[in-house]
Amino acid sequence: MDTSIFKKIGINDFKLKPIKSDASFRKYFRVYIKNQKQNLLFVNSPKKTENNLGYLKTTNIFEKINLSVPKIINFNISKGFFLIEDFGINTYTNSLKKGESEYKLYNLATDILIYINNQSKNLKKKLPQYTNKKLIEEVRLFLEWYWPAIYKSKPKKDVVNEFIKIWNNLLNKNLTTNKVLVHRDFHIDNLFFLKDRKGLKACGLIDFQDAVIGPSSYDLVSLLEDARRNVNKEVIFKMYNKFVKKLSKEQKENFVKEYKILATNRHLKVIGIFTRLYIRDKKKFYLKHIPRLWKLIEYNLNFYSLSELNKWINEFFPKKFRIKPKL
């Protein structure tokens, strides 16, 4: 392995221990330096598949607004190598398992989102826009991966066109909230509880390389309607109301409409992604979350604005087909 990224900062005697990777092509290694107690990670982030420039840019943005992100110690952008601060093992997932208060952790994360919303006025030209075209590209993953996994054939063109038409109508008419910095994957595996830090800095953020400027409801959806766990309903209620507290009655009506639409968009997309991880990357682990995603979709489809999509889902994916795919 090329060790120049270490040698350039005077680290010569060290060992690397691989740690569990995420759903991407990145590989992570914990760094053990002889006679030192630095907490570092080495990240091999292939430039062909990973948005490394986005990672550098968004790290800089979050640092400037004083949020906790892993400090970049050194990097080689041409090789996709990064040496970064190691936040340790206390993700929100692990912290909840250890008995930390769900309310406390989600309250902190919601405070982070409100803060990011308030800081976003000067960021709108610094990141790509989360366009309706991009949202439709993402929700098409449901048709591209899940449909063939269930039906063993691709959907017909007229079915695809109808699906896209429904989504065009939903997105063009209903995305009315402020445009803010959107993390895009704001869930418990990408949040750390950093006990030794105070205020908002107690929440560490990772996996933000694909951040965009988009609807203010999107990251709240990712947090409260998590594909990976059932969030306590009272916590959802309190965090949602905290987030919308300062909105007018009309703004609240628009927000809930957008929230429901983007929740359904995201859940369909994630079903497509988890199916792709299973079929293409042989990562079966993610399939266990698909029943939860279908429950979340069913819950949101009851909202009046989604009646046309509800009809489409019931026609092409009646309940007996809302299942985990099998090879």
C-alpha cells in the first residue's frame, strides 16, 4: 500500500486495522501509531465511484459554521486517500444500544438541522442544487432494481412513463419550503454522540460528501423516518413539531405536504438502493429493512396529495408483492 500520506506528516511506524465499511465503495482502517494516542482513520475512497471533491467542500462548509466533522489531517485527492480524525464507535446506533436517551439524541440532531437551516442563506451557491430531475432519477432506482427483483422482468415503458409523470406532478407543485443545505443521508449511522463536546458540537456528522441545496424537510425525513430503526412515535411527534414551531399556519400546511411527498420519494429510492446492494454488491444485510420501508410508504400514501401515487402502487405493487427480493 502507498504510505506516502502518512510519511508526509511524520507517521512512519503504524498499523492499520480494517473496520466495517458502509454502503459505499469506501474502505476504512483504524490507525494505530506506535507510542502515540492519536485517533485517526485512513479512508480509501475510490475517485471513480466516490464524490471526494464534495467531501472536501462540505467538510470546509461545516467547519466554517462550527459543527463537528472529522478533521482532515492529510489527503491525496488523485488517489482517493484520506487521513482523518476518528470519532470512535459511539454512533447514534451504538449510543442507543448503550442506553443513551433517544429523546436527548434526537433532540440534539433536530437542533443541528434547525441550525443548518438558519445558516444556509449564504451557502446556496456553494453546493449543487437538489433538482426535481435528480429526485426523479433517484426514485427511478425503485423501478430499475426492485421491480425486476420482484417480477423477474423490467417494467414496460408505459408503466415507467406513468410513474415519472406522477412524480413530476408531485414535485413541481409541492416543493415550497426554503432551500437549505441538505446532508442527504442524515440518519443514526451517520451521526455520532461525542460526549466530551458541548452544545451542537456533541453531534458529529459523517458521510456528507453528496450534500446539496434542497428542500428543508428532506433531512428531517431521513432522521425521523429512518429505514434502519423504528423511531419512538412520541419522539417523532416532538421533533417534528419542534422543527416547524416557527412556521405560519400556511407554511406548516405546505411543509407537511412536502414532507410526506419527499418521505415517499426517499423510501422508494432506498428500497431500490438496498435491492441493488443485495444483487450487485452481495450485501444481503440491508434487505431486512425493506418491510419497514414499505410500512413507512403505506403510512405516507394515506396523505391526500399522494392519492394518484397510492393508486399506482396498489395497482402494480399490491401487498403480496411488498416483500424482500430473492435471487
